[in-house]
Amino acid sequence: MIDFSVLLTNSLAQLVGTSAVFYALLALGLNVHFGYTGLLNFGQIGFALVGGYGMGIAVTRFGFPLWGGVLFGMACGAALGVLLGIPTLRLRADYLAIVTIAAAEILRLVTRSTSQTDLTGGTQGLTGYADAFTAANPFDRPEYSYLGVGFVRTELWAICAGWTAVALCVLLLWLIVRSPWGRVLKAIREDEDAARALGKNVFAYKIQSLVLGGVMGALGGIFYALSVQSLTPDFWSPPQTFFAYCALILGGAGRVLGPVIGAMLFWAFLSFADGLLRQATGGTDPLIGFIDTQDVGAIRFVLVGIFLVLLMVYRPQGIFGNRREMTLDAR
Amino acid sequence: MRPPGRGRPGDPGPPRRPVRLLLTILIPAAALLGLAAPALAGAVVPAVTQETIPVDGTLRNADGTFLSGVTVEALDSGGRQVDQTRTDAQGRWELAVPAAGTYTFRIDPESLPPGTELLQGEVTRDIAEDRLSVVIFRFGEEGEGLDTSTASQVLRLLVDGIRFGLVIAITAVGLSLIFGTTGLTNFSHGEIVTIGAVLAWTVNVTLGVQLIWATLIAIVLGAGFGALNELGLWRPLRRRRVGLIAQLVVSIGLGIALRYAVLIFFGGRSEPFVDYTSQIARSYGPIALTDKDLTTIIVSIAVMIGIALLLQRTRIGKAMRAVADNRDLAASSGIDVDRVVLFVWMLGGGLATLGGVLFALSELSSTVYWEMGFRLLLLMFAGVILGGLGTAYGALLGCLIVGVVVQLSTLVLPVDLKYMGGLAVLIVILVFRPQGLLGSRARIG
Amino acid sequence: MPADEAVRAALAGVAPEPGAAKPDPILVVDDVTRAFGGLKAVDVAHLEIQRGAITGLIGPNGAGKTTLFNLLTGFDRPGSGRWRFDGRPLHGLAPHRVARRGVVRTFQLTKALAKLSVLDNMRLGAPKQTGESFFGALLTPWGRQEKANTEKAHELLVRFQLDAKADDLAGSLSGGQRKLLEMARALMMDPTVIMLDEPMAGVNPALTESLLRHVKSLRDDGMTVVFVEHDMDVIRDISDWVVVMAQGTVIAEGPPEALSSNKDVVDAYLGAHHDRALEFDAEGNPIGETAELVTEMESVELGVDPSQTPTAQSVGLDRPDRGERT
Ligand SMILES: Nc1ncnc2c1ncn2[C@@H]1O[C@H](COP(=O)(O)OP(=O)(O)OP(=O)(O)O)[C@@H](O)[C@H]1O
Ligand SMILES: [Mg+2]
């Protein structure tokens, strides 16, 4: 039968797990783009891709040390922000959404192309860049347990490093969005012509926003690459961006901590649903017989989709948000 | 459509043009299953540990017929046989290898039906744990009688491009009209295409109805599905005054839900239609076309003309243009906007279904798979935006450009990058004309 | 001599004709055109704006007033044309550069930044903020400047009777209050020229009075004001000079009293009937009261100086879709 204690501890682990970190970093970046500047970037996974691959390639192909690779990956995210921004930032919101998805897909296609095998490893992917990260692991016991939730030492190390990155990003955002700089971003989100009429160089601010959020996305990619220790191109597909949006909207766009809380809850919820379904459909005497355990992964995606729809319709301001201050225009 | 699996070293790589040289059908689903789902699962929940890793494929002869009863075996790196099987009536085979690693897959030539010419009967692959693997063997005569001069190659690609562009246009008309009349940027339109094609497949394969009739039935069902979308979701959302950006996000959620629902019910494989699987090309002067390619082109052109007449001549068509032009004005001049929008959704659903079937026939070797519409979605957007969102004729022009660019790009790009061309064109054109090719600028102040 | 009298005196010698040269022009516009498809929305051969004066810009709906504003402030690109501000060319500049030079505009359809507080809206207007650059925000102490800006914002809000609303979201303001906020926000920039697109539309009469006084005080501070207005009483009350546009061109210029006393026909329409909507049928022929007005005016036309008739027709009676009535 269904073992709720296992389900709960698993979900609890997801609350702080590697996925929560990954999507929190992606969503933090999206929050800068969308929550504060109103840029509908649907290619965030592309930023993560250049971050992760930038680091992997720099370390394995160019012989960078790990920290150099990390910086290089972040620089790649920043460069993508500039490159993508120059042609696209004059576009309408919906065009921008499509163009950014297209750009991220182009990146994925190029990465997985057999013609790029020498650089990116093609469909086989890239490994062997994370040795320095593994070696730096300060945790020496094989397993640690907190509040009944167990962590393997590699995972614990990744999680600690990841949450440190998240905390730094949150701190930076907290400082910057309450400054006059952040005020200009919000003004652009509300009405960019008004900002122009007040002498603000809207284009420059949008590029800065794209770069800042892009670097956070790149950090997400770097973190993912380090935590799973191998890069495969097809991981970096458009739905990942959509999940980051789920996390962002769930936690509340336009609030500093929104995306972080959103990512944590989103993955805890997903893991709970997933575990529940697996337990209900698996075993010798499944509770739900007509669903195959193999379909659970797919069902989870169906749930995510429905969840996103319901969230957008009934609580576009997020679970903690206040409808009046909501940044998404759902009127 | 999708890049074939990697061949063994020294293999010239995937054939550039699959017009005549025939291969077994690619089953992209495997690679796709390897995409988001398990990769993501890997990040969230440890992958379910499996004893063995499945590897599969389908054998299809040069004329498109399935090769049944053929022996396929898997050898490990030491040359020891680890598994062996025979293909079923649909040419399908599945083997299991014990662990990740490099394996060689081989067809026993003895077991082939007499007269079958095997081009590549041995494939070496790296098999990884977290994904399904597909192995392709090639049959038939390679490049026989094909004129390979650049000019004729360009011409062939041009024809392919126009065909592909027309298919994109058929699927995208609905996308453009829906945007024009309601302002919705519908990211779930690709799923309407997939579901349409899956409906046609179901009627064709499961119920045994000939594909033409099956398609007609599916078009009706697809129109109904479009109506369901409008009545069940979008109309209530408009009533609630949900903003356009929020609607866009809703459509993304709907798209994800529908896509994976198709995966659950249809499965992750590419499933062929019963009819029109043959790929024999006929020569028409300098170009060679298979019958289904020719039919695709003719049907598409006829449908496009029909749509043009509908928009220009009929009452409902004029009403559609009026609503697209100015919704409030149309409403105040007595047009029932809701009815027009409902009609647009039904038209869009029906056309997406037709487009899905044509897409499957002409580009996917007559197979249907769960992510086909989503793969097409970005190209649809590219075409529609090139033409200026919301303009019907612009959409046609834009889609043709995208189709041609995608095909012609294979002249300079590796085949697995061919979709990139269409997407790149989108970005480039928008840089110079942010309002699309035929669209007009919005006013300021 | 008070500012208004000085300005009046300076403009006294200027001939009341389109394109008249001013003694001390701050904005000089030459050959500006803008077409939308086949429609010439703006086609101004020459226009000068007097420094330190309040210039009213009037004309029927669709005359091209807003489009001219858009062009001059860089929000729209002209088909052709040049214009100079204080002797330096201003054309081809991006909107934010135009604003930084000191030519600040407001919008006819207000652009209150709905999810920012009224005070933040105001502070946004302050120029040259060190905290508005990314690194400046992180590394420089921008608090002092912010405090000064906040004080200035509060003063302006008091003047515009918005001080009670300072901490509310701008989205909660009424339509008229948004107009006020937009104007106050523009003033945060300390502009040299302020271009107001229908600032009084939707503002209640009592407040209009104080707004008018405020606009006059801007002139006293040495600011140049250009504003679009449909209310002839307002125009007569505060403008030193009036420019009349129709069908994209400047068809008349002059001091406000010249418009009403010299051009009786214009006044007959603009003064007496300006608040009445004109009505046309599908073919563009006037109907209802508008038709009566036309007959009335046509009878007047016969008896007046022929040189004045084009003005009358363009201002009052042309079909909105620019038919061939001349
Ligand atoms: N972006 C645009 N596209 C097409 N036509 C436009 C555009 N902007 C303005 N127009 C047209 O140009 C003409 C002038 O418009 P404009 O807004 O300048 O008039 P206006 O004088 O400000 O009128 P009002 O007094 O009603 O504000 C109108 O006929 C309008 O329809
Ligand atoms: Mg106007």
C-alpha cells in the first residue's frame, strides 16, 4: 500500500534537492527578465546550456581550471544575453517569446549536431570536467542524514554549493531591485515608452537585464553540469524553461524570493505526485491498475501542464502574491 | 526528419537526401524519450534501475514494405552474441543488452527475403542507460540513376522546400487566424496538429479505414477538437478578461499537458499509416516526386486557394477579416464575434489535422509520432511571424520561405541542423522588420 | 515686466501666418513629413516655437498633432525633415536623448506606471541619478540624491494635489489624476521645453484652474510650453501663441485673440461648437447637427473674406477621412 512517510521524506528532500537549486537559478534569472523587466524570455534553458557547456568545454577542451571554467560559463551566459538582445529586444513581447525559444533550440540543435562532436561531444555528450569539483568535496562520510532525510555525500556537496550560489544571487537581487536601477527596470516593464520619455535608455537597461538574468541561468546550467557530472544535449530542451516559469509564477513573479520558494515547492509537489503515482501503479497489486508505471513520468508532465494552466487562471500572482501588485497582466 | 543515429566510424554518415535511397524508418521517439523525460527524471528521482537496456528498430525495404522474420543480433565489444531476435510482421525488432557500452548490431543476410539488397547490415553503437536506442539498417540501391549535379540538387530541394512550406502553411493558417481574431499566441497549436494526425492514424490503423477517408473523418474530429478548445478554455478565459500574456502561458501549459497525454495514450514510437507507405519516385522532367509528395503539393495548393476564396468571397470569411481588423468595430457593426472565433477555431483545427497528416506523409515517412506537432510549432511560428502575425496571406508567404530555407540549408549545413535554418531566418528577418513581412506597425502615444 | 507680458510683447510684431518667424525661437521645424500608407499624417513646411512662451496647438481630431509630437521627441521616424532645438539639430535622436536634452513630452493616453507607487513614478523622473546605473546602484551611495529627489517629488505632488496619494500605486489613480501625475513626473526632469498632449482632458474644472495657473508659473520659471488642447477657453486663457493644424499641415498661427476676433468663422465653430461631436455618414457627408452647422457655415462663407475660408473648413468641417472637399 502507499507509504506516506517515504513519500513525505522524499518530497522533503526535493525541497532542497538539486532540482530545486537548478530551477531556482533558472527562475531567478527569469524573474529579472520577466518579473522585473517584462521581457518574455522563453529561451532561458539556452542560457543554462551555454553556461554548462561553456564550463565543460573550457575545462575539457581548453584545459581551464574549474574556477576558470565556471567564470567562462558565466561569461558565455552574459555574451548570449548581449548577442540575443541586440536583434530581439525591439520586438513585441510575443515575438520575443518565440524568438528566444528559437534561439535556445538552435543552440541545442548545434550542440547535439554530429558536426560539433569534437567540441561538444555531439549526442554522446561531455564528461570529465567535474573532477576538481568532486575532489573539493569537504564531506567525508558516505551518507548524511538530517531530519530523517538522507543525502549521499556527493549530492550534499552539490546542494551546498548550489544553495550558496542561490543565496548570492538572491542577495545581489535584493540589493539591486530596490535601487533606482531596479526602479527603471520596473518602469520598463510597466511602459517602456514612458521610461523613454523620462530619458531612460530602455535598450541598454534591457540588455543589462538580459545579461544579469542570463548569467543566473548560466549558473544554473553550470550547477546542473557539476551535479550530474555529464552533459547531454537533449536535456536542454524547451520544456525546461516552461518548468522554470511554473516555479516563477508559483512563487510569485516580481518578488525577490518568489522564484526560490516556487522552485522548492514545485519540485516537492512534483516528487510527491510522482512517488504517489509510482506507488499506486507499481508493485504486485497496484492500486491503479490501468496505468503503467512507465507512464508515470509522462503523467507527471501532464500534471505540470494542467498545474500551469490552473495557476495562470486562478492565481497568476503566485501563492503568496497579492493580486493588486501582480506583475503579470491578467486583467 | 530527425537525425539518424550515428553510424560506425568510416560510415559516410546519414544520407543527405532520402528520396530514393531507402532506409529503415527512423524511430525518433526513442531519442525523444531520451530527451526531457528521463533526463529530467534523472535530476529529480533516481532513474528506475533496469536490468537490461532495450534497443530497437524497424526494418523496411526500399519499396517501403516491412521486412518480417529477419534475424537481428547484438554482439558485445568482444564479439560475443548477447541477444538475438526476429522481426515481427511490422518489421519491428527489439533486443536487450545487459549494460551500457558499445555493441554491434547485425542483420543475418541469410534470413532476408530473396532479392533484398542490404546496404548496411551492421551498425556499431554506444548504448547508454538512460535512453532508448534505435538502430537503423539501410536497404535498397543507393543514389541509383540520381542526377547529382548542383543545379538539379537545388531544384529538388526547392521542390521539397515548397512542399514542406505548403504543409507548414496549412497547419499554420489556424495559428495565424486565431491570433488575428483573438490575439492569442497559441503555443498548443502543435498539439492540435499531433492530435489530428493521431486521430487519422487511429481511424486508419485501428479501425481499418482507408487513409483518405480516415483523414476526412479526422478533419471533422479535429475541427471538433478546435471547437472544444475554444468553448472549453479560451472563451471562458476571455470572459474572465485573462490578459494575452497570461493566455500565452496558459497555452504553454495546455501544450505540455496535451503532448504528454498523447505520449501516454499513443506511446513513444513512430507508428506508420497502413496506406501510402511506399516511397517510389516518378520523374517529372528534371524532378522526381513520389506520388504522395505530389498529392501533398496538389492538396495543399487546392486548400490554400479554398481558404483564399473563403476569406474573400464568403460572408463568414469577410466577417473573419473584419474581426481580425478591429474586434470592437466588428462587434458593434453586428458581427457575432464569438461565432466567428468559434468558426476560426474549427477551421484551424481541421486544417491542422490535414496538415498533420500531410506532414506525416511527406516528411515523416508516413509515420505519426507524439511530438511531431511540437517539432513543427517553431517553424509554424517562424512562417507566420515572417508574414506578420495575423495576416493570412503573409502567413502563406512566410511559411513557404521557411520551408524552402529549411530544405535548401541542407546544401551548406549538416542534415541534423536543417531546422536551424528556418529558425535563423526568423531571427534575421525580425531584426530588420520587427513587424513581420506584411504586418504593420502599432501606433505610439 | 512679468514674463507673460514680456512674451506677449515679443510676439506682438509677429505676423499671424503659418510658418511665421519668431524673434527668439527655441524649436525650429523644417519640412517634416510623416505618412502612414497613403495618408499624410504630418506635413509641416516650417514652424517656430518662441522661447519662454506658451504655445497652444489645436486642430480637429486626426490633424496630426500627436504624430508631430511623436516625431519631434524621437518616438516616431519622419519620412523627411529637420528640426533644431536651441540651434542644435534634434532630429534622428533616440527618444531618451531628446528627453535628456530637455525636450520632455507627456502622452495623450496617459502612461502612469501602474505597479509603481506615485512617489516612485515621480522619483523615476529625476535626471542624472547615479543609482540608475548597474554598478552605481551597487557601489555608490545614492541615498542622498534619492532623498533630495524625494523632497522635490513631494513638493511637486503637493502642487498637483497628489500628496495624499504618494504611497499608493499609480494604477489606483483616476484618469484625471493620472494626467496630473504624468505632468508632475515630466516636471521632475526640469525640462527646457515641455510638450503636453491634452493635459487637461478629463481633469475637473476646479483643478483645471489651478493647473492653468501652474502652467503659467512654468512660463514664469522660463520654461517653454507646447500643449495640445481642444478646449478653446483654455487656449484663450493661457496661450501666448496658437498654432492651428489640420490634415497634417499648419494652416494658421497667431495670438489667441486674433483667432477669435479676426477669424469669426473659426470662432463660430471652435468657440461655440467645439464641445459638440461632429457626425458623418458612411460616405463622409455631415448629418444631423453637423449638417446644420455646415449649412450655417456655408452661408457665412459667402459673406466673408475668402482668404479665411480654408481655415474654417479645415478646422471645422472637413470629413475625418480627408475627402476632396476644399
Ligand atoms: N501608427 C499609425 N498608423 C497608421 N495611422 C496612424 C498612426 N498614427 C497616427 N495615424 C493617423 O495619422 C493621423 C493623425 O493622427 P494624430 O494622432 O496625430 O492626430 P491628433 O491630431 O493627435 O488627433 P486627436 O486630436 O484626436 O488626438 C490620423 O488620421 C491617424 O489615424
Ligand atoms: Mg492626439
